[in-house]
Amino acid sequence: MSASSDQQDLGFAPMYDQPIAYMQRTREWYLALGYGNPYTWAHYAEVPFHALGKPLSAATVTLITTAAPYQEGKGPQGPGAPYNAAAKFYEVYSLPTGCDPDLRISHVAIDRKHTSMEDSRTWFPLAALRASVQQGRVGRLAARFHGAPTNRSQRHTLAVDCAEILRRCREDRVDAAILVPNCPVCHQTVSLLARHLEAHGIATVIMGCAKDVVEYCGVPRFLFSDFPLGNGAGRPHDSESQRRTLALALQVLESAPGPRTTVQNLQRWRGDPDWKLDYCNAARVSPAELQALREQAESARRLARGMREASLASERGAGLDPEASQNKTLG
């Protein structure tokens, strides 16, 4: 009897049906594209933890996202759009939670093959959070939600973006924040942000799909959904999945016993788990496709670098010193 048939007889899942190793997968992918100087991911041994000091039903909660507001004239940003460096943003933004913003995820390395990019509630759970407030589960929704840029520079994220989002949360008297990333670097960005907020008295929970990135960084609370990137808030076009995912995140927010608490969402992505083999897997791409992807990546890198440098120049002109000097592969 072969090993695979023996595993099937015993009811085992396929070996690949486990959380994707995004750090390893992206390293191998960029090496296949011809880039050296592999990215160094953020990693901490100690993790801050701030217990929610009041019942969730009396707390003020905000959302923090890495999704970008739609920018007219900046190219494709809707369902099925390719990576679009022009649609990225490089400074923290805030918008009122009383509106329904048009947020897109075309600027990040999400799983485009298995993510429809049609239902924003899968990456931005504002509607589900409003419902939780109406039901009395959450005390109050903060006046604003915040957008966290993914500049690839950990130094810039820590020195500039984390401090700015903390300042805005304090202005809104926030007790807790729900952070929803999309791509692998987005997961690192919100992990750094969650650590900063916790260290300054704001409880956090991350709703994400890149388990290795978040746990390697080290965060207080993490709700892991084993879904393709871009679906941290539930399955698309499935309001019950989105409701249950947020409900579990709120439970983790109020009941985590201490730092490095990870809870796995019991929901599964529909269909064959073979989707986990596709993301950044050079073995599943022809040489011609790989060359075309390398040309696309290089074009996007040049565009993103120019926009980032312009943003940094603007900050320095305003008297800031972002010290964004990293020059790693994932930019």
C-alpha cells in the first residue's frame, strides 16, 4: 500500500492542507524571480499585552485596515485587478465609520487566483461591527477607522505610522482596535501596530490569514482564518461566515489569557485545499510566465519606489525624520 493511499484509509488530510508558510514561500518566489537580498521579517521574543479594562459592551472599538481607498484615475483597482502600485497609499488615513467607504485591495500581494476581490466585507468588517454595536455586544464604534500603509520599511512603520495611529486612537478615546491585514507584509505591519497600541494601553486583536508572519513577529491576540489572503474577515458573499468570524475575534479580544494568544477559526475555505499550493509557487508557473511576472514586478517596484520617495520627501519637508532606509526585496 502506498503512503498516500494509507493516509487516505486512515482519514488523514493531505500533507499540504496546513497553514501556508508565507515567509518561506515569498522568499523562494523572489529568488525564482531573480532577486537576492531576502527580506528580513520582524521578530520579537517579548510581547506586550493590555487586558481590556472594561466589558466589551462598554468599550469603544475602532477598525484598522491596510486596504486602500479607491483612487479614480489610478488604474484598475476592482475585482480581478492586477497588482497596482499606483493605487498604494503611503501616509496614514482616517475616514468616518458612519459612511460606507470604497476600499480596494488591488495594491497588495493577495491571493488573486482564489480571492474574488468583490466583497469588501471579507477584508473590512465595518458592517458586521456596526451590527455588533446595535446588538449591544460592543459598546460604541469609534468616530473614525484608520488606514495603515505598508511601506515595507519596518523603521518607518514603527517611527511614523504606529505613532500617528496611536495619536488618532487616543483622540477618539479608543479602548480596543480590530486590525485586518491582507498581504504578507500587511500582516507584519498590523503586527507591529498591534504591539505598539498594546504597549500604550489599547487592547487589540488581528483578524488575518498569514499565521507564520503574525506569530513570528509576536502579537497579543490573533484570530487566524485558514483562507486565501484577502479574506481575514470571513468568506466572500457569506454574511454568516463574516458574522461568525467577527464574533470570534471579539471573543478573543475580551477573553485572551495573555500575549501570543492565537485562536483558529473553525470555518474552512470551500473546495479542494489544493489552493494552498498555488500562492507564490514557481513550480506551478511556466518559465515564460515567470519571466513576464518578473518584468511586471520590476515595473511595479520602480513605480512604488518613486511614490515612496516622494512621500518621504514630503514628510521631511514637513519636519519629520522617517529614517526609512531599508532596501529589501519585497518593496
